[in-house]
Amino acid sequence: MKTVISCIGILMAAGLFGSQAEAATATFSFSGGPFSGSGVFTFVPDISPADPNPSCGDPANNPCRSDPAGAYAITGVTGTFSDSNLGISNAAITGLIPISPANEKDSTFDPLVPTSLSFTPSGLSYNNLFFPAGSPIDCDYPFDGTFLDVFGVAFTIAGGDTVNLWGDGAEPGVGNTYGVGVANGANGLDYQFDGVSGTASVPEPATWAMMLFGLGGIGAAMRTARRKRVALAV
């Protein structure tokens, strides 16, 4: 019994340490048109949710999808947001809207859509994925390279409005550009597809090493626990 409890303790400790080691932060800022904002993303290595389309892989359906390589899952966001059109000035970002994976809207012609694809009540799409090395092309849209993809991240601000910030990639003659949408419930309030500039920091190499170390620590603890369970069974 003591050995079993010790195994559980190792797993709990590894889980706590691993979660701390895996998490990283990146500061971001954006401005353009009536919009501006800045803050901090907290993110972890992404684990793709299952494709919500139960018919994926069947004839006349897309292959089963996953999130793109190089994606990290945003787990938290803090900061401020402004929209001069709506009279919003330095409103606090109050929280991330969790993903709610949805079927792709075109079941036969859009196979690159990530499985984290979600929609706000107003119809804005998001997936809360962060790309430190630049987003890939992950839908029927030809540009890439921004720290968010074309679906982007969704969060709430003080007052109850929802903000969707996304990347439009490196457009020819423009460079990296972003878009912003603001809604309240199902009602769209303000929207700009591109023309917003944005930057994001990336973690220091030591932080990446800690993230990998955390993943390795969890794996090692699980292997140790399995060996101890086998020993007990014998």
C-alpha cells in the first residue's frame, strides 16, 4: 500500500511540476484603425482535440483533422483593449473564452481547418492557438506567418463584450497583418478584417527547455509508476 501511495505521490508531484514547467508566457500588442491592445498570453504545448465530425474519414467527408504542427494552446490572457469607435478605452481583458470544437462549415472542401475551431455566438471563429514561429496555412486562405492564425483567439473584456483577434499572415506589400472583431452576445459591434499591426514576444530558450523538461518529467514518472505497479502485481 505504501508503494502504491508513493506512486500516486510521484505522479501528483510530476503533474504539478510538469504543469508549471510546461506553461510559458508571451507578451503581445496590436494597433490599427480604431483598435489597440496589449497583454500577456499563457500557453502550453497543444494537444489536438478529437475531430468533432463523427463522419470524418468517411467517403464524401474530409479526412479526420488535427491542429497544425507548431501550435501551442493559449490557456489564459490578461491585458487591456481599446476601440475608439465604441468608446472603449483600456478596458481590462477579463478572461479567455474556452474552445468548443465545432464541425468545419464545408465538410468536403476545407480539410485543413484545425480541430480546435470554435465559434462565438456572433459567428466569429477562433481556436485559441499561438504560433511562436509563425502560423501555417490552415484553411482556404493563402497567407501565413503571424503569431495567431486566421481563426485567432477570443476573450472577454470588462463590460461583457467579446473580442476576437486573429492573424491574416504576411500579405504582399503589407507584411504581417491582423484583424479584430468585437461583439456582445450574438450582436456584432465592430469589425476590421486586416490592417492591424501586431507583435508578440517569444519565450527565452531556457523557458522552452523547461517546457520540454516538464514533459519529460511526467513521462519518466509515469514509466516509474508503471514499473512499480508491475512489481506489486508480481
